Amino acid sequence: MIAWIVVSLLLQQQGPKAIDVDPANVKPPVVVPSGTVIPIRLTSTVSTKNSHDGDGVYGRTAFPVTIDNKVVIPEGAYVRGKISAVKRPGRVKGKAELTLSFQTLVMPSGATIPIYTSLRGTGGAGERKGEATVQGDSSKGDDAKTVGTIGATGAGIGGISDRTAKGAAVGGASGAAIGAATVLLTRGKDLELQPGTTIEIVLDRDLEP
């Protein structure tokens, strides 16, 4: 018992042993710099017709990101975000818009990393507007087609019933008016991003995976 106490006192007098660390062996943390483009492939449908502000958006990285010839973000890592704003197309003018914000990267190891991003490309699914918005196509061409088709139908019916140029003109005018009214009562094209749609996001801040 006395011997154990003596040994314990001697160890306390010696104090903790210093651990020698060679700075050359300490590797700096891997940093994915801001401005890095990360292509992702959506795994959920996003639409101006059915989606709402705050709904989740989910995808997976479509291509690995490498730093110094080493993969730091592998293909297939999960990316999670949300819809910040939804704008449906107007009845007379205005295009559909979806504002997307991707905020979380989930690595295959399970590590969850916050990310700060903006939108860079839309993969042909629409046009980019600002830093985070996808804008749909205009419906002007379809609107003109609707007015023209109904106008032509009206002219044909008027000509058959009256068998005169005047009847065709009246029928055409009536058909055009109906076509215009149809356009005014019908919304433009909704924007829909299907699963598999590839879009590009860009890091706004450095990332340490």
C-alpha cells in the first residue's frame, strides 16, 4: 500500500508528458472553395401548379467534385433544399416562376453539412432569373394559336350557314372574340421540374466536407 502511494506521488511530480507533433504531418482541412459548381439531379417533382412556399426539394449530386485529384463530394450525395417562392403564370401575361434554395448536403457517411448556394443552370427546364429563380416559358404562341383556331372555326361555320363572304367575316369575328375570351380565362404554362432534371448550383461560401 505504501509503495503504491509513493509511486503515485512520484508520477504526480513528473507531470503530464509532452506529446511531440510534427507540423509537417498535420494535413490542412480540405476546402471546397466558393464558386464551385455542383450539378444535381432532382429526385422529386417541383411544379408551380402543385408546390407551395416551404415545400422540400430533394436531389442527388450528378457528378463528383474533386480537389487535388481527390473526390471530396462523391456522385450520389444527397442535397436537400426548399421552395422559397412560387409564382403561377398569369391569365393574360406573366411567366411561371420557382425560387429554389438548396441548404443541406448529406454525405454517404451520414455527415450533414450546411451549404449556401445560388442557381447557375437549369438544364433546359427553364430560364434562370436572378440568383435562385427558374422561369418557365411564355404562352404567347399558344394564345395566338387558340385565337386563330377558334376564329377560323367561326369563319367556317358562318360561311356554311350564310354562304356569303359577309357570313364568313361575321363568323370569323365572333370566333376570334371567343378565342380571345378563352385566352383571358386560361392561365399560361405552369413550370414543372420532373425527377431526373439536372440543374447546377454554385457555392456562395467555402465548404469543408
